[in-house]
Amino acid sequence: MTIPDALAELSTLLGDRLSRSKSDLDLHGRSETHFAPTPPDAVAYPETTEEVQALARICARHGCPMVGWGAGTSLEGHGLAVRGGVVVDFARMNAVLEVNASDMDCRVQPGITREALNTELRATGLFFPVDPGANASLGGMAATRASGTTAVRYGTMRDNVLGMKVVLADGRVIRTGSRARKSSAGYDLTGLMVGSEGTLGLVTELTLRLYGQPEAISSAICAFPDMGSAVDAVIATIQMCVPMARIEFVDQATVEVFNAAAGADLPAAPHLMVEFHGSDASVAEDARRFGEIAGEFGATGFRWATLAEERNKLWKMRHDAYWSILQSRPGATAIVTDICVPLSKLAEAVEETRADIAGSFIPGPILGHVGDGNFHAILMARRDSAEEMDEAKRLSGRLADRALRLGGTVTGEHGIGMGKLGYMEREHGAGWSVMGDIKRALDPQDLMNPGKLVPPA
Amino acid sequence: MTIPDALAELSTLLGDRLSRSKSDLDLHGRSETHFAPTPPDAVAYPETTEEVQALARICARHGCPMVGWGAGTSLEGHGLAVRGGVVVDFARMNAVLEVNASDMDCRVQPGITREALNTELRATGLFFPVDPGANASLGGMAATRASGTTAVRYGTMRDNVLGMKVVLADGRVIRTGSRARKSSAGYDLTGLMVGSEGTLGLVTELTLRLYGQPEAISSAICAFPDMGSAVDAVIATIQMCVPMARIEFVDQATVEVFNAAAGADLPAAPHLMVEFHGSDASVAEDARRFGEIAGEFGATGFRWATLAEERNKLWKMRHDAYWSILQSRPGATAIVTDICVPLSKLAEAVEETRADIAGSFIPGPILGHVGDGNFHAILMARRDSAEEMDEAKRLSGRLADRALRLGGTVTGEHGIGMGKLGYMEREHGAGWSVMGDIKRALDPQDLMNPGKLVPPA
């Protein structure tokens, strides 16, 4: 009962789709942020649910950890095999299995990325709206309960996964949910699996809610005299019920990165980026109302983008922000924060964070999905400087404290992974022990992504 | 370690708020539908979370079942203490604890009813939209994952409970969720508790999402030449993205009951009842578009209600439908069905059900929240006729089969309770055993509403 025994059997099961090459192990041992590389013992590339089930049974028999892998874009090291074992890469399970246009849903395999899915959906007039920025896999997005720029309008993965097929630690395969839009038939296992970060099972299929491609889309960016005015404009816009599809805050430091990295020529000031979806008439009306509200808070320099090309350029800049920011400080690694607070506390949370970072010796541009009360400070520390790493962690800890003090959460959309485990007890109290109870009930050997999310055994 | 030992200690804890009067036991031993009366051993009326916690500890020590009770409006006998023990009636925990107008949320105790909550909210400009018809308690609505007429616009209890305080079987008190609008911090315990029917814990507080009271509301009822046209009109309206707040189907038999019971003078035909929420302009535009679409499917006899009084009359008739239908057949009891299917299968499901009932010897008016794919047949059998009861159960079973064959669920909003337990294995397969695993992990003695929802131990 050892990992090598498991690998021997897995090799028989999967042939050359069980890889032990150094390059593969290295590729699946790294993360997008500051966590130390942790190569697994092997990487499996299953092609069917049945193979994943067989894999789980072999791993269960030999006590071998199993860690799901999508596109590797997690910011909290979710895919790191910290206790060794096999990383299960869903790259070969990336098909769209079924599109039900009249019910506006589809069934996909977990390895498909959101961009590939939307490319396949283009001709149907439908799209999948959840947009975390990175071209993440749908399985990974479900595992981390991802959201991003469009959650203010379309919700998060919690709202948009209707059902799943999941292989459990003991090899049971379950189907959760149904294609009905609602159900009261027992515990919401879909909701339990979404956000469980691979600790309860390996997802092999997802049924997703789709939406009609909007008839008209209009995007804009505008500058504000200061951070507080921008945040207050967001709150006023939400309270006036202007239906935004996106409303993003970027601070002056982020704008300076945009200017340098993407050749933008934006004024050095905090900005909001917005988008409206609807009919030609409704989009024009929404844009007019937003312009009026923003104007009251001092917004200037509106740039509107209605053509697809202009819009894509605008949002590409936003989506690349993490990478552009990171590259703006050579040699730095990122500690990414992700707090989410009630909207009434957002101005306070952003302002305190700004002051904290202003008083620090490391940079930390701030940007976020402010319509949800969610924002990120990208704290950049030189990896070889213990002093800078400590400072980034100190600031990150203060952000977490702030979120909890203000009635919010330490992670709005990135998940726990390696980086936020230390805050779970404070956020959830006894609720964290309940998560541990559920984990032990479904995975008593602690083989599904061990070392993540629940209290240490 | 017996129930009497528990009751002795509970009596010391609660004084005369532990009732053993025959009238109280009878009142808490009955249900709204056909289930046999099952009086509990006692009824407790706690006033604080701390008392519920003390109660749970006493019950756990003595192996005494605990069954939560709200307004007693469940249609599936959720509150029946089928293994004896204590019914925990939340009548004295019915306060609004906090309203955060700027965040559009509130914190309430579980015993408050939805009408009482909306009365308290009136002056704030906000409202809680979930409307199952009956004046249910919010705790009960959360327990059954209730929805009703407005789910097509505002979602179900799954979408509108942001957090909870829950007393577990072992006396642990947990807070789930936060006041942030989204979170990726671990398992979604709020989502797990919503719909768990009191089998995992006793909810003592709920944080709810609120909405702005619409500036304008417009309701209407119109007739269709046949059931299929009405259902097709609903599907077309949804696909054209007309934003409806309510869209309800009532068949000819229901309309005849409306005419007799509520003094309506509607033509003997299937009808749709609709409502639009928004600005004056948007409501007028939505109503115009709906009128156009419905007209294409043969709708006639539109009656619009824009004044509050007219609207209230219309929806009171709909909300009273269950009682009016039941009273239309003296001596009958109801077996209420509640299937929910993908919208593309709705016409087929309704038409097959209609044909089934037409070929039967008991009546079964059909009505439902068709915008969600959810509808009810109220199967009326004389309680003293074994033949009629068997026939009702046969029809109900065929409805369940139909739902599952069409990719749906046996219960869209009423829950499992006593009535749908027999379908759980077929709907969920191995997923039902996972529900059992979770139940055992959190309630190993099976004391929280035993005999419901999960597989028998």
C-alpha cells in the first residue's frame, strides 16, 4: 500500500497517459504565484469517467493522493500535490457533450476552457458568462467557485453550474442536480461540490447554464479624482439599479501599468471600467444613466467602446492586468489578496487598504470587481527577500482581518488553496470543523487533494 | 437515556414553554395533506439560540428526536415527529434582528412569516420576494428550499439565503456564509443547510437578500384555447427574454374552482397569470411584448390589473388555489405533486399528465410555476376510499417517473418530507447514499428530523 504500487497499476490502466517525465512533473508542480514548486509523483491524463473511476479505485486501494488539474491558472496553489501522489490532468476530457439551446444549458467535460467553450457556442447565439480573466478550465472554475468581471450581472459558478458527474474517493460515481431549473429533492450536492477545491471528488462532467448573447454591448472607461469617488459611484450605480454586466475598479498604480504595458494613454488616476448588455435602446439608456451618476462623482475622460474590437482591447488590458502588474517589478512574485465585503463597507475597506500599502515599502496595485464588493491588492515582493515576503504576508493578513471585521470573506473568488488556509478558522469558527466532518465522511483516507481547505487531520 | 428523561430536563430548561397539552400535541402532529396525524411527545417554544443549543444538548444526551416547526404549511409532512420526541416551534423566535438597507440584506429569526417580514420592510423600500403562496415561516422556507410564483425572476431560497446560524445535533452552533455577496472560502454550508429539511440542524437565524420594491407593477390574466398553447406561449416569452416577475399556468379545472370559490367570471379555459416589475416604461413595454407573443398563441380576454387592490385580488385567488381546490371536493384529501422539468419538456410533461388524469376516476386540477418548468397536479382522493387513495398514488408515481424520464426532478419546491422519500433513490442513485454519509457525519444518532430525506439507517 504505497504510492509506487499505485503508479504501477495506473501505468497498466493508462499506458503512456500516465506520465512521469521530469518536464511534466515540473509543469504540474508549479503555481501562478509565490508557492514553492511541488512536483507530483505522476501525471495522469484520463479520457473517460470510467477511467477516472478506475484511477480512484486504484489510488484508494494504495493510499495514493489524487489532485485534479485544469488549466493551472489558480492563484492559490490549488493543484499542488503537497503530499505527493498523482495529478489528474483533464486536458483530454475537454469536449462539449451536449448543447440544449431551447433550455439554455449545456453539458461539458471539465478540461474545456471558458474561451474554447464560448468559441464552440458562438453559432448557437448562446454564451457562458462567468469570466475570471484567465482562460481557466470549467472544472477548475467550478472547483474554486470562480467568478470575475461579470458576476455582478450573471452570478458566480455557484449560480451557473446546474449539475455534475463526480467520481468520489471510494470510486462511487454520482450525478448531482438535474436539468430542471430548480429542485427541492434533498441536499444540494452540486452546491457542495462547487467550491470544494477537489477535496471531495474529481468532477468529470458539468451541466452549465447558458445565456443569450446580448443584442448590444457597450463598454467604457472613465477617470475619477480619487479612489473614494470611484467606489462611491459604484455604490450609487448599484443602488439606482442600473443593470451592469461589468463594473471594475482599477487604481492609479494599475492604470500606470496599463499605460506602460498595453500602450494606453489613460490619465494617472483611478478608473472604472464598465459594460452594459441588452438591446440597443436599453444599453444606450443604461450608459446614459451611468454617465450621469459617475459625473456626479467627478468622472471625466469617458471613452466608449461599442465595436467588438475596441471592447476586446479594453478587456484584454483588464484580463492581462495580473501579468502586466507582475512584470512591472522584475524579480517579484505576487501575494494576491481577494477580500469581499458588504457593499456598504467597500469604500472603507479599499481606503484602509490603500493607506496600508502607501505606508509599506512594497508596491500593491489595487483592482477589483467592485460591484460585488470584491477587490484584489497584488502585493509584489522579491522572492529572494525574506523582508519583502514577510511584509507582503503582513499586509495580506491585515486585509483578511479587515474583511472579517467588516462582515465579509477572505476570498471572494480565488478560493483557499495553500494561501488562505490560515484564515479558515477565524472566518468560519465551528463551521470549519463541520467542513472537516463532511470531508472525513466522503474521503476518510484523505486522498482527494489532501492538505487543502479542511482542518488538518 | 429515554425521551421521558429528555422531557424532564427540557421542562426544567423551558418551564411552561415546554408544552405537553393534548391540543398542542395534536396541532403539531398534523399536516396540510394526507399524512396520518403523528403527535410528538412535547412541543418546545425556545426564545434564543442559546436555549435551542441547550435543548439540543439535552436531546442528544437522551437520544430524543428534534423536529423544527415554522408555520406548519409544508405539503409533505416535514414537521411530523414520526419517531416521537420534541417538536421545536419557532413561534417565539420571529423577530427581524437587523435590516441593512444599503446592502439590501436583513437578518431574521426563523419563525417570522414572509408576510410579517414584508410588512416590517415596507417603510424601507425593500422587500423579500420569495413567495410560496402560503404564509410560511422563513425557517421553513429555507428548510424546504421553497420558491413559488416569483422564482422565475428572483430565484428560490437557494439564491436568497446569504447565511445562517444553525444549532447542530451535538449542540455546536455554527454561522454559515457572510454578508459579502459572494465567497470562495470553503464548502457552501449555507447551500447545504437550505433544503436539508431540518435533518442536519435547527436554524436559529437567517441572513436574507432583499430587493428594491418595484417602481411599477402590472399583472394580467388571459385565456388560451388549450393547454398546449398556453405552455408554448410561456416558452416563447422566456426565449424572447421578456423579464417576467411571475408567470403562472392554471388549467380549466382550476379556473372553474376560481369562478366558484372567488366569484371570478373567467371563461372555462386554461389561463396564464403574469406580472411585470420595473419602471413605468419598462413594465409597459414588457406587457406589450407579452401581449403580442401570447396573442400569437391565441390568447384572448386579457384583464390587466395595475392598481394594488386589483392585483392583490388576482394573486389571492392564485394563492388560495390549493384550499379552494380541496374544498371543491368535500371529504377529499390531497396528494400534491410537484414535478419540475427542463422548459423544452414542459409541454410534453403537462400534456401527458392531463391525459393521465383525464383517464382516471379522480379529479386533479393542474397549475404551476411554468416559467421554471414546475407544475402541480392536486390529486383529490376521498380519505376513506382505499381505491381512490391508491389511484392518486398511482398517478403521482407516474408523474414522478415522467419527471425523471424528462431530465427533471420529482419536487421543484415542496421538498421530500414524508411523501417523496420513495423516489429519492431513483432520482439520485448513488448520490442518495452520499446524502446519508453527510447526515451520519453531522448527526450520527439520527436525532434531527429522523425518518426524512436520507436513506433509512
